[in-house]
Amino acid sequence: MDALEFKKQLIELTRDVSVSIGTTFLPIVSKYDLTLIQAQILREVNDNKNLSIGSLAKIMNIQSGNTSSMCKQLEKKGYLQRQRDKSDERVVKITLTDKGISTIDEINDIIKDKYSSILSDESSNDLHAIISGLQNLKDLLIRMNQI
């Protein structure tokens, strides 16, 4: 496959996958007045204790300023708490509130209840192949970006 055909198919497929991810998960998180990115932020804060806004920005691959704005919104909604690091005032630490923790738990439960039966119908090899293929795509794009 030549570079132009690869680009065309890649753009079409990633657009379709992105739309499908949105239609699959947005109805779940929107019940909590969250966007998909905001829900991802809550998940990352839940999974990675002692996060700063800067380290969250790196994990999420989002500019620090945008991450900070989203965290302010999530704080206003009561999902997380921001606090300046006592040893370095430039660093803002973020933690989930009780509401944030319970919301992530509820979202995870809804996803498990709704999609576990579909995923259990797929072979473990197929699911691993999907994840492996996405990782291979990411690695290829990183190599292409270095040229």
C-alpha cells in the first residue's frame, strides 16, 4: 500500500472509530454532566495518585493550560479538588472528591454491566489483536513523525 492510500484509509477509519467511541461512551458519561475527556481525566486521577496538573497533561497528551481549565471545570462540578503543593507553589496537585470517586465507580459499573456480555463473546485473542494493532499503529505514527 502506498503512502497516500495508507493516509486515506487511516483517516477514514480513525474518524469512524472516534465517532463510534463517542456514540458508545458519551451517553454514559453525559448523565454525569461530563465530556469524554473530562471522564478520562477523572479516570487518570483515580488511577494515578498524587498527580499534578502538569503530569496529568503529559499522560493525557494535552497542553497544560487546557488541562488546567478542564480541572477547574471539574472542581466547580465537585468532582475533583486542586491544591497548590506546599513545597512548590507552582505545582497544583489534583485529587478526586468523594463525588468524583463515586462517579468513576458508577461509570465503571455501567460500562461493565452494559458491555461485558458483548466482550465475553469475543475471543481473548481477538481483543488482544485489536489492542496490539492500535499499539502498532501508534508506534508506526511515532516513527513517521520522526522523519
